Amino acid sequence: MILCVVRRYLGISPTEWDSLGWDYQQMYLDHLDADEEIPFHIDTPTPGESSGDVGPATRENVDIGASVLDLNAMRADLEEARKRRRGGPD
């Protein structure tokens, strides 16, 4: 998950990421975590929380622009085009 995020938002390859020191990796992750525009979050433990609950997590309820794409309309257009190519009824 982390490699996907740093590749997409920072343009860092897995090899480049591995060559960075821990302090630089942590700095980049902290900045990604702080940016509300990026659907990425690292949970940190609170006192009494098990260590198994710590690690990368994705943000929920983030606007991913789904309203821009009307999949039903696209599907209907494709079906209509397919019917026209086959000479079927309109």
C-alpha cells in the first residue's frame, strides 16, 4: 500500500523508496498523512491499543469523482452502439 501511494503521489519508485533512510521515509509518510486531499492515513497507537491495529489505512468517504462518470449512461451508450452495429432494433 505504501509503495503504491508514494509512487502515485510522490513519483518515487520502489527502488528509490528502499534506498531512502527511515527518517526520510517517515517524513514523506507524515506529509502524505497530513494532506487531506490524499486518501491515505497511518493509524498510530493510542495507550492501551494493541500493536496489531497500527499501520496504513485508507480514508473512507473521500470524494473520488464518481459523480463525474455515469457508468449506467456509458453502459447504455455501449449497448446502443452494439445494437446499431448488429442492425438490431433501436
